[in-house]
Amino acid sequence: MFNSAILDTLIGLMLMYAALALVASGVTELVSGMLKARSKNLEKAISQFLGSDLFSQFCAHPRIALLTIKPDSKDAGLQLPSYLAQSTFSAALFLTLKKQLASAMADVKGDTTEFDRFKNAIEERAKAAGKSGPEARLWTLLAEAAEKA
């Protein structure tokens, strides 16, 4: 093609590697889809992040429950979708946490906004959770994020 054996060989090798990469990617996607690996990994990550009690409340939220796949057998648990949009995840998490913190938010007195009451309730929950475990990490992260907001 270019009258250069080296250049023709390099172009051929690049095309061969590109074709092999596409085939490998397709096979990976096929196997992941059949094993439902993404939804299992998403469920595992969110449950580790939230802890079991908060995770069950999160899954019961209507925005998440609509996306949840209900298995045929009664033995199997609910299956989250393989992907959650950022807006769906954050809205469901915020409303779940707000529901969890409702009593603590009501205890905050004074002329403060709802966000300030929410932030104070998160900080109190972080102090009460201690230093270890998934819930402690969650409340600490949320308290740090609320401070920056």
C-alpha cells in the first residue's frame, strides 16, 4: 500500500489489535449481561456504603423501587438495575436520609433553613455513629460534604 513493509505491517497489526479489542469487549459485555454482574456489583457497593438498614429503606424508595427487578422465585431478593442515574440516586438517597433524620431535624430549634437543620442533624448522627462501620463512614462523609456546601 505505502511501498514500505514496516509501515504495512504496523497498520496491519493495529487493525488486528483493534478488531481483537472489539471482540473481547463484546464478549465481556455478553458475559456480564448474562451473569448480571453490574447489578450485583451496584447492589453490593450501595449496601456497603449505606449499611443494611439504610439500604433497605433506600431500595423501598419509589424512584428505586420502580427500577428494581422482582425475581420469579420467592427465595431470591430484589435486583437493582445495572445502572442508576446520578439524579435518581441522589434524590432517593437525600429523601431516604431526610426521612431517617426527620426527628433530629425537628429537634433543631431557631430560625434556620431546612438545609441547616438537615446539616445539623447529619453532624449529630455522625457523632453518634462513632468511628467504625459503614454507617459511621456514611455519616462522616455526609457531614464533611454538608460543611463544604
